[in-house]
Amino acid sequence: MEVWLSGTRAELDAATAALADLGHVIQQGQRWPMGGVDAGRYRLYLRLAVATAAARSRLASDGGGELIDLTAARALRRPA
């Protein structure tokens, strides 16, 4: 899986950690500063190896891994 992330340094750190919990980070690009109205924010490219649905269900039955509650995470998020 490949993703481009945009955010502050703290947001990128949190997102990278959360995505790394879902799989394995294969490649992490350097942070590119954004300009204009997005000054203070960065872009980051990540390439991840993520388990298939069958592997996830096997992990869940073994007691490993948890799903992220995005609604709860968004409720706790502070504006940049």
C-alpha cells in the first residue's frame, strides 16, 4: 500500500505510528515542507506491507492486533 500524508510533524509522527501498527513500513520518504497557506505542514510518502483479511482474522483470533476507532481518535484531535 502506498500513501501520501500531509500534516504537521506531530500529525505525521502519529499517522506513521498508527499505520506501522497495521503492517510493516517498507519505505518512508523524506518530509517535504509545504508553502503558502500550508506553511508549517509537510508531505510524507509511505509504502507499507499490510496483511490480507485472512491474515488479520488469524491475528485477531490469536489475540493480536486491534482496530483503530477513528471516530474516537477524531474526537480527541486538536486543531493544528
